[in-house]
Amino acid sequence: MIAGPDAPLIPMVKADAYGLGMARAVSVLSREEPWGWGVACVAEGVRLREMESARPILVFSPAAPDEIARGVESGLTFCVSDVSFLEGVAREARDRDRRVAVHLEVDTGMGRAGFDWRAVGEWGAAVDELLEDFEGRVRWEGTFTHFHSADDVDEASPELQVRRFEEVLEALPPGRGGMDHLCNSAGGFRLPRLASRGVRPGIFLYGGVAGTALPAPEEVVALRGRIALIREVPEGTTVGYGATYRARRRERWATVGIGYGDGLRRALSNRGHVLVQGRRVPIVGRISMDMTVVEITDLPAVRPGDVVTFLGSDGDERITLEEMATLADTNNYEILTGFTRRLPRIWSDESGTVATEVNPRGR
Ligand SMILES: *Cc1c(COP(=O)(O)O)cnc(C)c1O
């Protein structure tokens, strides 16, 4: 990712840091001295505020009006997409005798949130007027937009969005708009000339490739289980719901206690691979909620208790998020955020394991 030394960094830690665990992600990413944090909803911001007292926490998804009070109370920074919501924030700030900051989202083509770039003449003036009415209760701290196709090799579409965004900045009343931020992970690679402006990296921080033909980050996440049971079966034996796989010879099958209830995509049934003792072996039959069977006939030394890698490296072999996503007909984001709380999260650094988070209702 390309971000200049002074570029405000806003790491996105929404969705529990893409499923990895927000508290740990925040403590690791704090070393980079980010300008602030990005979450999606008020509840995430409130949780983050318990561990982050100083930095701005931006709530990026439009919030419902009845959530404004909780956000203001926790000192969150709302991202605003319309004037009536902004008025709600301003009223809440006045009623609670608080000063709040907001960032305005400009919709330059994403279409899900933000002020329409074409209508800046109307909303620019309306926002300005409202801020004056509320006499400094609300500070217009930043203005941003979000790319819809920066992951694609075709740079035309982010460039078009940048042009629309720049037009909006020029049309705003003088001195308004504050800081600006445009790039997600992919934008940070494709548009290096924006490197001095704010960036909002997400997927790349968590080990996902940000887009087509972009560099792979180092491995961040692995999904591993252990072999619980090994059986030798004669040719023709079937496995799993629907009996969709039949042993082609005398085979050895290993059962692992991870399934789609843990977020292992069922679409990997009879398609995906796992790594055992540094070798690739196939998933056979349908993945069940709690169990997956892999075929280890050619690995006679494998024993119960041996580690099975569904995602990540083992020896020279590696299964990437992107391989998994392609086979499951989805993207790396959905793979990461799909891992359920039943899986314990084990955090390690160069020196080894630093923390283990086990959900009380997990394993
Ligand atoms: C999720 C999100 C990002 C991060 O996107 P990545 O593709 O994960 O880098 C940036 N900005 C906004 C507004 C987001 O919602």
C-alpha cells in the first residue's frame, strides 16, 4: 500500500476487524500511530471507545436516527449522507452540551450512501447554513468518497470518481470540507498520487490481496484444525451427506472437527484442498456443519492429532484466501468475515503465541 509519511491513516476495524478480533487488531495497529479508526456501526464504535480514548472513531455506515444519541455520548464521529441526519447530530450535541465532529460522504458512483456529487450546489449550502445555526456545535472535520472498482485493473473508474470528488471540493463554500480521504486498500495501490491524503486500508491489513494484479500481503491469517479420526475404507465407500464422494480405491480418510458452522465454506466440498504434513490433499464429500473429511491415502505417516491447514502455509505449500474465495465463488472479505465465533482466535507474533481468545460458546 502506498501512503505518504504524513498521510492520515484510518485503519478499518469494522466487522470485528474483518473477523480477526477488533481488540487485538487495534492494539497491533496502534503502533502505526493511525489518525483514527473506521467502524461500520455505532455498536462497534461504542465497543472500540472502551479501549480507545483519544483517537477519532468514524462510523462509516449510515446510522438510524435513534442511534445518534449513543454515538454522540460515546464521542463517535458520524459519517453523514444527508442534511436531516446532520441536523439530528447537531440537536443531540446541543442537548447534551457536546461538540462533535462529522465527516461528509460524497457519493461519486458507489450509490449506497453519501451526498450526490451532482447536487453539491444544494447540499453544500444547506450544510453550511445548518452548521452556522448550531453555532459551532458540529465541526465539519472531513470529506470523503469511496471507490467501487479500485480492485479492478481498469483505472478509469476510480479516476472518474476522483474527478467527481475534486469537483465537489472545489464547489464547496471556501474553507469548508476539512481533511479528505479516498483510498481503500486497492485505491492506495492504484492511485499513488493520492498518497498524501487520508487512506482507509482494510483487507490488505488482514492478509487479503486488494485487487487484480496487486501485490500479495504477507500471510496474516491461518485456519487450522487437528485430525480427530482416521479410517481405512474399501473402494466404493461413500462419505458425507448426499454420499457425493465414493472411494476410488482402498483409501485412508481423516476426519477433522471443523465445518461450515465454523465458517468453512460448504462450496469447498469435493473441490477444496487442505495441507497435511506439507502436502495438498483433497476434501472429500460434503463439508458438514461440524466435520470435514480429507483423503490422506498417500500420506501413510499421518496420525490423529496431526495439524490440518485449511488456510495458510504448511512447508512449501500454501492455501490463500483468494484460492478459497475463488473455489467458493466469493471474495476474500467474505471468507474472513465468515469465520464464526466457535473458532478460537490465536494471536502470535515473531516470538510465538501472544494471546488466545476463546468464545465461551465456542470450542
Ligand atoms: C470497508 C471500507 C474500507 C476498506 O476497504 P478495503 O477494500 O478492505 O481496504 C474503506 N472505506 C470504507 C468507507 C469502507 O467501508
